[in-house]
Amino acid sequence: MHLTAILAVWLGMYFPGLDLVLGVLYIIFVWKEGQHSSLLLNNPKIIIFVAVIWQAPGTILALSVLTGLDTLVDFAYYFVFMLELWLTPVLPLISVIPTFTILDKPFYYYCFFILVPLLAVVYCLPAFKCKPEKC
């Protein structure tokens, strides 16, 4: 789903507003997938494991930038770009945030690091929120 969402949002950017709709739909689909997983698996530990594995690429990139490990390799300046690519399905939603800076960086820069765990939470939350009989 993630790869097709990247393609859909990229194509949606050619039509004003469609990328925002697709970004919201992506979050809704992630939530629904979490509900479906909670019905099938009925084990919150497995659902958390799935979310961690799903967001592992983004987590690795975000942690490497935040801890400074990205400076150990020559292509480190691509890490933030790769993180943006990983977050492409929700990137249009970041564009509606007002622009301001914190510590000489634009606020959307910090949103990249917040969105990786937030997407995992959106996936996991239905498993903890609703009983399998009621989802």
C-alpha cells in the first residue's frame, strides 16, 4: 500500500488539492488496516511488531539524522531526502502547516521526525481502541 500511495500522491500533485485528499485517504487506509489487523491477529504485540517493521526504513533514517550518525558516510546529505520520499504519502499534509523556523530549521523539517512514529501509532491505535467484536 505504501508504494502505491507514493505513486498516487505524486500523480495527484498535478491536480490542485488532490494530493491533500490522497494524503488524508492514506491515513484513513492505515487506520482501517490497523482495525483489520486487530480483527485478524487479535494480539497487540504482533500489531506493534508489524508497525515497527513497516516504519523501520523511516525510523532508521530519522534516528541516523537525529543522532548525527548520518555524518559517518559520504552520502549523508541524502538521508533527509530519503526520509521525505518515505513520507511522500503524507507530505502534502505538511504543506498546509504555516511556515516558521525553530533553531534555524523550518518547522516542516521536524515534522519528518514526528510523522514516522505517528504513522505507526495510527496503525496500532485501533488494536488498543476497539474490541474485536465491535471494530
